[in-house]
Amino acid sequence: MKSTMMATVSGRLNIGFVLARSFTLSAFSLFVDTLRLASDDTDKSGRRFADWHVLSSKGNLIGSSCGIQVAPTSGLVDPTQFDYIVVVGGLLNCENPVDEETLAYLRRAAAKKVRLIGVCTGTFILAEAGLMAKHETCVSWLHYDAFRERFPDLAVRADRIFQLDRSRGSCAGGSSAADMAAHIVRRHIGPSAERNALEVLQIDKARTHLDIQPRRPLSTDYDDTRLRAVILLMEQNIEEMLSISKMASAVGLSRRQLERLFVEKAKSTPSAVYRRIRLERARHLLARTKAPLIEIAVAVGFVNASHFSRVFRSAYGQSAAEWRSSIGNSAAA
């Protein structure tokens, strides 16, 4: 194992977890399992290079959004013993996701220069505590509007999967929790530890803070609720496409009224926007999977690969197979 790339508090990477009520279990488990698998170079889950604790002010079981409960392993001990404190959020409609004592603890940790990370909606908890000022917050596109509404004075983005600076970090949640954890492992322990964790997790390569979220909905770009609703319908019905008339009816408009609305607000027709959404999904599949072109074509609503490739070439200047080759995906088309 190579020597650490960045100084840690005790020679080992130490992370404390604060789990909100109704926290997202997958985000927590992917983060902590990346640490577990990186903390030893054997399959014994030893804590040679990293250690972690679930912190709590009360010591009670903490329920996740799926109903599974996690037992804390530590009280709110001196925060300076941790290199990072990671706040894992969950359901936004959960009132008081953490108690006042825990919020005070997070503020105390920030005052002592402990790095704080919000995972999933843990960013909302940090922002509510006044701890995200002068930091750009990364959230899931699902939570972008809610964050802007609750914290209009804070910078927020919903394109990247995570970001991490000297004192704050934020993560969209889901599988990106493993990517962020892998980044931290590489920074503090080394690339071989990161590689060991990712191999066991069956992850080919960790994404970086520059990777975009798999689906950033176009609807976030528009303020008309009818247009946004139709774009969400488009995004949710890519393989089995809906007719323009049916989507218009769903928002109480005629087809002609919906077309006028799109031209006015989106400077495009509903059909063109729908096609753009389908092709963006196709590019994601081309870049991230080894699926044959015919499977991708069908998955984005085309009846055959040749029609799909013609439309793709018209939009991007090269065929789907050429585009896949150009980005280094060697999957057979």
C-alpha cells in the first residue's frame, strides 16, 4: 500500500457519519462500503487505513427511507478527530431530519475547520445550519428546484455528480456516493486502495467531479408548469413514446396550443424537443453501455438501427457508431 497522499488526523482516514431521519440507505452503504473495502488489502474488512463511526446525540436506532434501521456507534464526540463528517440525508418531507444538538455539533465542527460533506439531501441540512454559504452546492436534479426555493441566496448546481473543496463537499446521492468516497480514498490513502474497493464493488472506474448527472431534466430550464409537465412526460416515456396530442391533453391543452407554447417558451416544437431528449438518452447509453445499436435504437423509441443512425447523424454530424468510437467506447456496434 502506498503512503497517504494527504495528511489525516490520526494517520488513518477517519470519517464520521450523521444519518438523518429517513436517510437514503443506498447512498450511505455505498459510501461506507467503499471505505471498508479500501481500508485493508485483504478481504477481512480490517480497519488498517480507514475508520468510521455513525454519530448520534441520542443513541437510538436511525430509520432509513426504506425502513431498515442503523444503530449509532458513537456519541457526538470531539469533531476534530475526524477528517470528514458526512451528513446523509433522505426524504425531504421529513420534518426535523436531525435534532438541534446535532445541528450545533455540525456548526462546532465547521468552526474547528473539519470538512463537512452533504450526501443526497444532507446538503439541505448543512444549508439549513448556515454552513453552505460561499460554497456551491451540488444536488440531484430531482431536488434542484426545492433547494433553490428554500435557499435562494445559495449557489447550487444539478449537473455534476459531486464536488469537493477544502472544507465542504456535496453529492447528488445514489451511486455517486461511491464515486465521491473513491475520490476521498485516492486522496488520503492512495490509488491502490481505491482500485481494490472499486474492483470488489464491480465498478469499472470511478467517475470524477467533472462527470455530469445521468439525467438532467430539460424541465428545470422553464418556468411554465404546463411545459415542464410535458417535458417530464417525455423523459418518462422514451421507449414507448406518447403522442403530442395525448401529452397536450394531459395538461389541458389542445395540440395546437401546446405547439404554440413550445415555440414561445422553448423556441422549438414539441416533436423536436422530444427527439432531443431521446437522442441525449441514446448518447448516454452509447457512452455507458456495450449494448448493440439496435437495442439502443429500440430503447429510445426508434423502430430500427438505420433510422436511428440517420437521425443521430443529422443531429450530431456523425453516426451513432462513429460517435461511440470517437469517445473511446470500444463496444461492438
